[in-house]
Amino acid sequence: MSASKPVATAILQLICPDRPGLVSELSGWVAANGGNIRHADHHTDAGAGLFLSRIEWDLDGFGLPRPAIPAAVAALAGRLGGEGQVHFSDELPRVAIFVSKQTHCLVDLLWRTRAGELPMQVPLVIGNHPDLQAEAEAFGARFEHLPVSGATKAQVEARQLALLAEHGIELVVLAKYMQVLSGDFLAAFQSKGPHDHRVINIHHSFLPAFKGAQPYHRAWERGVKLIGATAHYVTEDLDDGPIIEQSIVHVSHRDEVADLIRKGRDCERLALARALRLHLRREVMVYRGRTAVFQ
């Protein structure tokens, strides 16, 4: 017996100034349009005076036609003096994965996508080395080899942006890409607004510890007893973007650097997959340089 097709839902994400009655007003708006709420999560940041809300409801039976919902949400957010956006659970965002030579994160993401764990499409993989072409093409993705150097960085990023536009890419995942994206690239790709985070990176340490290169080597030198990996949104500040998900594993005095790297790869795969799923399910909201994760 085949599994039934999931019911399509609308997902509202809203940030606005806090005041009494907001939960009632938002749920009342959904109910007034005939919506059946499946999930409702809220958070108040008292220090900032902000209210954050994620509400998910069935599209079946909702009084507004689907094309009219984004404008209605924008009007609702405007009345509350905040910012809101709506997504739909049956959408499959088009995602590009940037890679270098390491296979573990790319292969894991492609496997999870094929298995239905990550609701997305991967039409494009871009590598600064040719090593992972076979893995990408076996999945059915186009692979583009674009080697990067200091002299060619601007030219390469212009080509990357052209490819992202050509393939209608909505999200970029840096799966051990090992290159720093310029501020110009981020500004061009994330042009929808200051809260539009469209690039996710996996860093091989438990940030904010051991930013930058060779974190496992530095962790071993310090004799740490646990290591980790951090998936975060990318900003111009290196390894300093809003954190989505972190994973850790214990290490001991018997472990050498190679052991830390081996154990760390498991953390990297897990943290990146979890972060990407949270993002795709619209369970992450960014504000004040940090995230609220509703799960």
C-alpha cells in the first residue's frame, strides 16, 4: 500500500514589535479565512521588544486562493508594523551545492535528497576542483568546474552568479567548498532584503571556537575533549553568520589529528543535513544576527 501524499500547507513567518494579543490576532486571521492550523510556535524577545511567530495551516479549505496569500500576509505584517513571508510545504526549492575535493557532505546531501529526507531539487553542483564531477552527474546534476585564484575570483563569481540565475537557484549550500565568498557575491545573490539568507555553510568546528583554517589541528593542540561542526548562514564576516545547527562528538587523549578529522566528518554531515532540513521546512528565523529555531 503506497503512502498517501502529504497535505500541502502554508507556512507564515512573522517578526514584529511585541504587544498583547498578537497570538490571538494571528490565529484569528487564519481562522477567519477558514484555515486549519497544524503548528503554531511563538517567541518573545523581551530585551529587543520583538515577537516572532511561525504558523502552519492546511491549504485545503483555506478561503484565500493560493496566489493571493503572499499579498495578504504582506498586508497583515504591515498592519502589525513587522515583516512577514509565506512559503508552501509542497514547493521544492532549487539548490546549488558548492564543493571542493571532499565527498562526504555532497554525497550525504544527494542521498538524503533522493531518499526524500530533504525537500529540494539539486540541478547544479559547482566545484573549484574537478574531483566530484562523477558524484554530481550520477545524481543527475550539472557539474561546473570553476577553479578559483586571487586573480580570477571576481570573474569566477560572476560566472557562478550567471549559473545560479540560469538554473533558477534559490539557495546555495557550501558543502566543504573551502573558499570565501566575497561581499559582492553575497550582495548580488541575497538581493531580496537584509533578512534574506540564501547561503548555508558547514564549518568544521563548534563555533565560535576555532574559526578559520585547520580547526581540528588547533583543537588537538589544545587537548579539547569534544569537537563539533556548525552549520550557519553566510555573511561577509568569516564563520560568523547566524548559527542554525551544531553537532558534537567526544574525543580523548588517545585521538590523533586524523581521528579528530574522521570523527568530525560525521558531525559535519549531520549538522549540515539537519540545518538544511530546518531551513527547507521554514523552521528558522533570523533576527538581531542570531536565529530562532522552531522544531
